[in-house]
Amino acid sequence: MKNFKKIIAALLAGAMLMAFTACGTANTASETESMNESVAESAASAEDGASAADAADIKFATAGKLTMATNASFPPYEYYENEKIVGIDAEVAELIAQKLGVELEIKDMEFGSIIGAVQTGAVDMGMAGMTVTEDRLKTVDFSDSYATAVQVVIVKEDSEIATVEDLEGKKVGVQENTTGDIYASKDLGEDAVKRYNKGNDAVAALVSGVVDAVIIDNEPAKSFVAANEGLKILDTSYADEQYAVATSKDNTALTEAINKALGELKADGTLDEIVNKYIPAE
Ligand code: ARG
């Protein structure tokens, strides 16, 4: 299935173009490795001390608050635990807010609404395991990357689908408006793709046999597979991606302050600590 290969090649080229911290991979050990590299990089540039003073130039959607849009159905980045939104993004955002001297407010919305909310200034930032893509860069800015990810394929344990190529002619479930949706639609055709509001709904459709596979980010994939009997993740992975915080093109002061905060969190090991708490080494 040459079409698929072409798109993968194009995506990889795109990923390289963007090359923030390089070497994105599905496995936790190398994720930590690449994270450490960026720690070393930013250690040189990060300054000591609080950055609360920077907050002076920033326009906030609501004064005194850092308002973040997310879609809290994406473990381990954002999900509900006892009616509270927790996860890597929630914790990192909390620390960014602290460094800016404001309070964090999280607004849970559909994934497809986040970019618009950022663009119109209804919220200050979008943080949702969101992949930097050239298309999204046309409407919003992105901070430095804080994580790498990869799109993977989930199938039933006894599935005849063994590689990405075997997806041809199959029904594939995705979360609407995610990169999984974009790649699958482009490559397999609109008719092959069934879009769900949440990744977990796509996985439920796989369990009940409505779709043959789900294309989604690797870490949520691991959570969903762990929570459901009889599923597995294919070894063949798909496209490497970078997660970053989406901000308005009109709020450069905020983007810079977020980059400074992220640089500090990388340099002092806090980011690694948060990641390791949610993604224990295998
Ligand atoms: N990384 C993918 C994207 O940016 C999926 C993100 C979905 N995030 C979520 N919180 N539901 O399109």
C-alpha cells in the first residue's frame, strides 16, 4: 500500500523539519534519554530564580489566572481522578502558573475546540498532549516541545492485522480532529475512518467489533490497552510527534514566559520527575 508509505515518509520529513528535541520514540527508556538531552541543553540557558516578574507584560484571558484549555480524556496527560483533572499536562501547567504568579484554571472541552479557544483568546493556552503540526502553526503558536510521542495502532489480540499495511480496507477508529484522525483520513480514505469524541470511545468500538483498529498516541494507547481485556499495540509504529503548549499568535510574552518556565522545569529535573510519576519505566 504505497499511499500509506508516502504519507509516513511525508510525516517523518515533517517531523524532522520541526525537529525540536529529535529522536522521538515509543519506548520510555529513550524518551527519558531524549528528555535528558534537552535538560542538558536548557541547563545552560536557564536562569535561576522566579520568573513572576515576566507576568507583567502578559495579557491573560481572565486577570490573575492562567486559563488552560484541554480535553481530559487522554491519560496519562490529562484525565479525571475523583472529579479532578490530573496528569502530566495538569501538573506541568500548575507549575507554569506558579512561576507566573497566577492561579491555574483548566477548562475541559472537545479536542477540536482547543485551537479556536486559544486563537480567539477565550483561553490563554491549550495543553492537551497536542502535537505540533504545520497546519496548526498557521493559526496558533507553540511553545518549545516538552514531550515526544508516536502514533500507534491498537488491535484485538487475535487480529489478522499485523502491520500498518494491513489496515487497508479495514475500519479504523480515531479521536476526532487528532493527528491520528488526520493521518488515517488522508491515507485510508474518509470512508474507512470512524471518528469518536474521545479516544476511549474509539477503543470501546474496537472492543465491541465496530472498528478493526484504533490509531492513537502511544501513552494513551498503553493506558487504554491496560484497562481493556484482549487488546494489543502493534510493533510497527507510525509517525513521531512533538507535544507543545499552544498559545495565541498575539501573546508572544506568554509564549516566552512558558518557554522560560519549561526550560527551568527541564533543567532542574522537575519535568522528568512528573513524567516518571505518570509513566513508570518498563
Ligand atoms: N497528539 C494528538 C494531536 O495532537 C492527540 C491529542 C489528543 N489530546 C487529548 N487531550 N485528547 O492531535
